[in-house]
Amino acid sequence: MEGTVSANSRLTIATHALTWIGLYQQRGHEVATSEQIATSVNTNPVVIRRLLATLSKAGLVVSRRGAGAGWMLGRDLAAITLLDVYQAIEPGPVFAMHPATPNPGCVVGHGIGPALTTVYDDVEAALRRQLASTTLQDVLQDILKAS
């Protein structure tokens, strides 16, 4: 693997966008445009629109069309956990087994699934617990403390 390959940043970008919208609304604005959010994230507005469309399906944001179009939070920052965001954008498990069944006649091929399933299940449970314990309001408070 090359050193230039980056980890999946969708959770980070989604958290950034939602937290930015929440702060923008707390400062008295009703809706945020994808262009405004993209400026903060430093990405293309199309990337933000696609991500917000996914978050919208989960009820985390609501779009307003027409005059004054833009995006609003679907719930208060304090009512959205990192787990909510994660589940909206990464619906599958963190780790998966082989796409094809390994050779059952091979000792490793036969035992790899059961050996890793327990570990993967434990990692998944720990990840979900950790993400569920942090709200986007917590994230915003940490951001504001640091600045």
C-alpha cells in the first residue's frame, strides 16, 4: 500500500458539515448553502451536496428549496451523535469477510472466518459505543474551546 492513500474521511467531512451548519444556525442564520459549507471544508460544493443528500435520508439535515434555499439541521446538535452520522454514511460493517468463500480444505481458509468474526464484532461494538457517547454539540464545544 502506498503512503499517499488516505483513510476514509467521510465521517470527518460529514461531522464538519453538520457542526458548521449547527454553529451557523446558533449564530442566527436559518439555512446554510452547500457553497458556504464547502468553503469551510475546503472542498467542492458538489461533494457537500452529495453528502448532505445522504444525511438528509437519515433525517440529520433538511433542505429548503426556492428563494432562500439551503440546508438546516434535522435535529439539534445535542441530539445528533457521531454514531448517528456514522450510520447514515457508513451503513455496513467496519470489516467484512472474504467476498468469496475461502478454500475449506485449507486449515487457514477453514478457520479464518470464525477466528476474525469475534474480533471484528468486538471492534464494531467498541466503535459504536464510543461514537454514541459523543454528540455534535460536544464536538462544537471542543472546537470552540480550542479556538
